[in-house]
Amino acid sequence: MKQSFFKVKGIIKNDDDQSEDDFSIFIKAIDDRHAVQQVREYLRIQAPNLNGKLIGRVIIHGIEKKKNP
């Protein structure tokens, strides 16, 4: 399967204090749904968390397909 590059933008909304942190990530994926899945998995591991659980919710604002380099 051919993969493409995607730019995924959104916010992480903290459930405790309702604060929001923006993010923008470039990722290589099969399609836009796969890109969102990979971004959520990446943020679950790399973003601030409590016992392996992301503190807050990931809200996707945009997905943009980029041309391959």
C-alpha cells in the first residue's frame, strides 16, 4: 500500500482545568483515518499522561494531505 504524508492539527483539552494546548504533527500514513489513529497513539505515549492515560481529550481540527518529497 502506498503511504502519503499528512499534517494533522488540533488541540489537547485538559479535563481538569479546561486548558487547551495546540499541536501540529506531520505523519506518514495510508489515509487520513490512519493518520488520525497514529497521531492519537503518538500523543497517548508522548504527551503528558497519568499512568499511561492521556490527561484530557484530543480534538482534531484539520487534516491536510501533503505532497511526497
